[in-house]
Amino acid sequence: MSQDLQTMLEAMRKPETRPASCDKHGPFESRKLFGAAWSRCSKCAEEVQAEERRKQAEQMAENNRRAWEAKIGRAGIPERFRDRELSAYVATTEGQQRALKFAQTYADRFEDVIETGKSALFIGKPGTGKTHLAIGIALHVMREHKRSALFVTVMRAIRGIKDTWRKDSELSEADAVEGLVFPDLLILDEVGIQFGSDAEKLLLFDVLNERYERRKPTLMLSNLTAQEVAAYLGERVMDRLREDGGQAIVFDWQSHRGAKQ
């Protein structure tokens, strides 16, 4: 190859450049792209890309926020209780500290919990923080473990099953029961509040037994005493709770109703 041809080929491979100036970043070297098109300031291009990445991150965060809010809504958590994080629970007494420690450990180790189906009873007077800690666990489980959770009163759960008995119901009783069995964590509030009929207790047993067989943990909240809850749930349910290492956490301090816990 002649020296002139080699020089010409190298010139063709080497991009044509010219000095240019950016109003924001000052002088830079511009490269000829094609025809009359020349490259712009590389720092400006980097800033545009960074801004685009920032907008994408903000959009992703917004999408995650909306998905999280929808998830909380599907979890049945009332609007009033959606800020009940475990970190917001004020534990000043020894009993409150024990309850908080149990809740935090239960939430942190939920993958171990779901391996065994370990359930728990939160028993005590109204306004002692049972709902706060239970929902705090649910929020942690959904956010950190990407697991499903459902918060529902026993009365509403039973009503949902009984509603399927109507002729115009689009769901079967099995569908309604499955809706309570499906969540990785079920929180049943107001256990035994009206002591219910034998038929209602049987429906509740069906749900709890199905969850037991699938190793799905359940948190049950009640304002009754331990003996009253045991009488309401029956020995078969209590035996299953004990078998999986279930615990009864007693909230025996004074009510803080009206104060944010």
C-alpha cells in the first residue's frame, strides 16, 4: 500500500473535529457526526442523561408508592391504622417492651415463621396497642418480605362467607374461605367479641384449620381473657396453636386510647 493511500485511509478513519464553545461549560472539541451535524457539549449530554435517570427513578418511586398504597388497601388495613409502623410503637413498660420485641422478631423472621406456620394471640384490654403491633407486623411483612397480608375482623370474615349463601352470589363458600386462607399472614381482629353461634365458630374453624394445614400463620386479637378466647376458639384450634409453637401475648397495661402509640 502506498504511503499516500495509507494516509488517506487513516484520515477517513479519524473523525473530523473542530473547536466549539458551550455557553454553560465553555470550550470543547466537537466531532463531525455526518453531513453538517456536529457533536454537542459532552458535559451537557451527561447532564441530560443524569436528569433522565433522575426522572425515571422518581417515576419508579411513584409507581412503587402507588403499588404500596394499593397493596395496603387490598390488605384491608383501615386508613386510620396505615401509619402503625413497629418503629412508631411507644414501649415504656416492661410488658410493652416484651410485646414490641415479640412483634419485631416475628416480623424480622417471618420467612422462618411461615416455614412452621407459627401463630399468636394478642390478648388484652382495648387501647393497649394490639392492633398497632399486629398491623406493624403486616406492613413489615408486605414491604420487607414481599409477602401478602390481610387484616379483617372475625365478624366481617364470617359475614363474607355467609354472604355467599345468597342465590345471587357470584362467589362460592369455598371462594370466600380461600380468600381468607390465601394470604401469607392473616390478622383476625375482635376474636370472640360476640362469642358467635356454633355455625359461625365452625366456619372460623374451617378457615383456621385450612391455614394450619398449609402452614399459614395467623395473628388473632381479642379483648377477652385467655380463658374466654380458649373457650371461643375451642380445644382443636388451641391445640394447633400450641403445636406450631404459638404464643399468647398478654397486653395487661392501662389503655392509651387517644394517644398515638
